[in-house]
Amino acid sequence: MQALTRLQDAALAQRGSLIGWVPVCLGIGIAGYFRLRFEPDMMIWIWVAVLALALLVTVRVVSLAAQPVVVGLMLILCGAMLAKWQAEAVGAPVLSFRYYGPIEGRVVGIDRSASDAPRLTLDRVRLDRISPARMPERVRISIHGDQVMGSYQPGDILMTTGHLSPPSGPAEPGGFDFQRHAYFDQLGAVGYTRTPVLRAQAAERGDWRHWIFTQRMTLSQAVQEAMPGETGAFAAAIMTGDRSGMGQDTLQALRASNLAHLLAISGLHMGLLTGFVFALIRYGLALIPAVALRFATKKLAAICAIIVGAFYLALSGGNVATERAFIMVSVMFVAILLDRRALTLRAVAMAAILVLFLHPEALLGPGFQMSFAATTALVVVFGQMRHVDLSRLPKWTRPVLSVVISSFVAGLATAPIAAAHFNQIAHYGLIANLLSVPLMGALVMPAAVLAVCLAPLGLWGIGLWIMEQGLRWILWVAKTVSAQNGALSHVPSPDGLVLGVLTLGLLWLILWRGAARWGGLGATALAFVMWVQTERPQVLVADSGALIGVMTDQGRALSKAKGAGFVAGIWLENDGGPVPQADAAARPGISVQDRVARTQLGDWDIVQVSGKTALAALSGCGGADVLVSNQQVEDPRPCLVLDVSLLRHHGAVALDLDAQGDLRLTTARDVTGTRPWNIHGAPREGQTFARLMKKGTQTASPDPIVALGGP
């Protein structure tokens, strides 16, 4: 009875701060939906909705202590339904086969690929011999060759001949799911072209989105013409969100120095811009007595800052990261209009709720996670600092201390998330941020505002020149810091649950009131223990069958020095040891001769064959227990066959040994399940795949899609 009383008292103590738990509960429901390995049918969703309504009704009859629990359960169910609603709302046709032929579409996106190739996103797509009902909503093609990107304008109808494929699944079981990412971007195919891209029709007048896109690219081009080189590309990126001019070397330097967040239009840029406008208007109006004495200048400044922020959101392309930043600053300025404190956990919670309602899929992305992690940590730390007496410090040291603390706290809060998503830790990131962030706020962003204000007078070069000096310094800092020995270290990818346990532990520590909050430290410690104990797959097989990688004492050895470079890079990054593919191929562990690669996992012999000629020349399985091929194996072979047909349906494969020495197989499909974003290419009904195989149980099968051996 006493324990029950304590629980009730602990629950009642949370009242007044429960708003912070609303986005947490919604997030749990959203994450739960995305972790499902099957798509619930409509009857299940009806029962979920009924249960949510029942919980809503129950709130009125349960005790005050139980009400938060009931509401929390209801919000979890609502989060799952919200994710399902979004998945249905964005559904669009996806190309279900490899296509080569004419491609026509309207330009709605211009950027660069990871290989530094210009890239176009097209809508209003037309492909040869594909019906309108099956036509992808959008396609994205990389442009190879010497074609000039400036020749393509927003809204142009372009035509070319190229290769298209369905968005690929994870490069390894449990890896980043590009299929899901592309699905929510309504991207139905990706590919490339090596032939000239022709303008079939000049840009036509479209809706307001097309007009804004046109203005954005026009401004970006004008900035880069006035400020040539990487500095101009950097300026265009932070003013318009167009990063198509940024080279990969510069991007890598920014990432290695932990300054990449300065490139993306997110909370920092939106906060600096709207904060500068707010301060400029507020203190400018204060200089006019007739206005300052009659009007609430602080609220007028807040309204103007919101309007400027909305314009910046539209001009930058309105992506999820910028939208999230705009919502956050808008909530804070609305708090000023309502005479409330702007920087509170309540404001952060409201922003998170709005973002999750608009884009529930954003929860899984590093942008959402890092942005809210940094903001929450800063609000908590500076909230505690209000109780610290700093009056003894000289006044000039206080802003310096504020910058140091904010950079340290934001970097510490985002470091685990960055390490989990990008497998790297920037050791000198604090130094780089201390040398760059103040300049971004005090010089670069105000100069950008000045340039825009002077543009109608033809004098925007003054603002751009000032801006250029600041950006030159930031790029110099990024390149200098990233070039230092030990500037960057790499970590292996954690298990999928690690980040969730870590996040919930830290949120419990922040949001819970009472002594039980310290239990969050236990969950945080558990997450790091799980991370350290995460084991990487011993053998990985690419979904094309063209590459295998085996873990050795020196790192993962690869079967090819060239080819399948994208997959190879992801494997090595996830291992926490990114090296050039050629270096990984030179490691001992795999022997290659005449396009036949051989390796061994315990007592299991594995052979990988590339090309039809090499496959035809191979007798049986070449003495191996497992045969991997980038071709379809038509004839029965006395071993486990992982050919391209099977791999297209089940995705990349991980091979490991259990304690008894049996072969354990895990496919990408095992982890992702069959969901709306990967329904194309899913295994047909009745097709299965072995999960565990004992030595000597593999048998021949005329159908390589049917699993061989094992229970």
C-alpha cells in the first residue's frame, strides 16, 4: 500500500511539466510503426483507433495519478496512426525494374551526388512504354560528362536517354534504408545518364512553389557569379539552400571539423537571422520616441522576425530541416507575443509536436534528432545557469563564456547521434565551432541581410564582400582543423535499439521530476554498453551479388578493388574503419583469381563469381558450401546459392557463425520486413529463406529463390 502511495505521489509530481512527454509518446508510437516487419491490415488499425478513443474516454474516470499514463498510451497509439497516415498520403508509383531509354521531365531540384556529379530531380515524368498509372512521381538522375549545370533552369522540360532503377534497399541488414527515405520524398526511381540532356521546353509559369524555386536558383546563381569559388558556393548554400556548387573536398573538411551544420539551413541560421532582425527592429524603433512610447516595439519586432523567417523558409526550398527550424523560432516569438518566456522546454516540446504531426518520418533522420537534442540541452543548461551568480566575472567574459558553453553543450548533445549515423567523431569540433560560430552570428548573417536590403539599389556587393571575408575565415578554419592528426576518429554502427535507449534515458533524466530521474543515467549507461558490445557481420554479401566482404583482424577485406564502390564505402564506414576500397581489397582474407573470389568462414567455404563466363566455367560450386553470383544461376548446384535473383528479393545478406559453428543468415528483408516503401520486389508468396544451416545440409534446387537447408 505504501509503494502504491509513492507511485501516486511521483505521478502527481509530474503535473505541470507533462507537455514535454507529449512528443516523446508520439515519437515512441512513430518509431514503433517504422520498426514493424509487416504492414498491419485495416482491421488492426480500426482496433488501434477504437483503443485510442477508449483511452480518451477513460481519462475522465481514472484517478489524477493515472491520467498521465492513460494519455501517454493514447498518444503512443496516435503516433503510430500518424505515421501510417503519412505513409498512405505520400504513396506514389515506384519503378519495379531496371529501365534504359528516353527520360523526360520538369526540373524541380538541382544538387550534387556523393560522387560530385551534378544531379537533377524531375517531376511530370514520361518514360517509354510505361503507363501513366505506373509512372514514378519523381525521378533523380546524375549527369555524367562535361555538361554545364547552369544551362538547366527550374521548370525546364528536359529530355535525355539514361538508366533508371528502383531506389535501393539497405546496403547491409539493419543499415540505412534508402528505399524508405525515397518513398517519403516520392522518389520513384534513381539513375544516371551519359548522353546530352536537352531542353525540350523552356520554363513555363507554374504555381507558387515553382516561382519560389526559380527565385531561389536565380539568387544562388547571382551570388556565385558575384563571389566565385567555394566561398560563393558556401554563401549560396546558407542564403538559398542550394548546395550544388559545393565540392566534396570542402564538404568533407566541414564534416571533419564538425562545421557541416553551418552549411545546412537549420536552427542556427534561422535563429541568427530572425534574432538579428528582431534585435535590429526592436532597438531601431526604440530610437524613435514617438513609436517607442505608443507601441509594443518588442512584439512588433517579433512579428517582423516571424515574417522574415517565413520568407527565408520559402526561399530556401522549405525542406524538413528548415521547416523544423522555422517552427521552433516561431514558437519562441509567439511566446514573446503572449508575454511568456521564449526559451523553455515547453516551447521546444510544442515545436517537436508540430514537426512530428507534419512529418512523422523526420523522427528517424539525423537532422531532427540532432536539432532537438542540441536545443533541448541548451535550454536545460542555460536554465540551470540562471541560478549561477556570474556578477563577479568581468562583463566582457560573459558573452565569451556563453559561446564556449553553448558550443560545448550542443556538440556534446549531438556527438552520439552524429557518431551513430555517420560513424565519426570530430575531436577538434569545439575549437572549430568557437572560431567560427561567433563570426557566423556577428558578421556573416548580418552581412547577408545587408546584401538583400541593398540589392534593389544595386549595392548588394557591399554586403557580399563583408560576407565573403567571414566565410573565407570559416573555410580556412575547417580545412586547417580537419588536416590535423587525430582530428577525426571512426566508430562502428550501433545496434538499432542503442540510439532509442540512449534518447529515452536522457529524456527521462531531463523531464522526470523527483529522485527517480537519475534512473535515466542507468539507461544511458546501458545504451553505451550495448553500443560497445555490438558485433559487426562476419561476412557481407551485396544485393547485386557483385561484392562480398569478410571481417579480418586487419578490418574488412573486400573481393573487389573497384566496382560497387558505394556499397563498399558504406560497409567500411559502418565497421568504423573507412579506408579506400583498393586498400580493403588488398587485405588478406579473400583470394581472387579469374573473377572468382574465395574466402572461408569457420568450416564454411564461400565463393563469389562475377560474370556469365566465370559462372559457366565453374564446376558445380567449385568445392564451396556457399556460391554467390551477380548472375542468375539456372541449373541446380550442390550448395547454398545466393544469386542475383534471390538477392533482388531478399536484399543484402549477412553471414555469421553461431556457437555450434552453424551458418546463420540474415537478410535485409528480415530486418525491414515487407512495408509500403519496399513492396516492389518483395518475395512472392511461399518463397522463404533459410535462417540457419548446418554443415552438409545444403542441397541443390532448380529455383534459387527457394531457401536451401536449415529449419
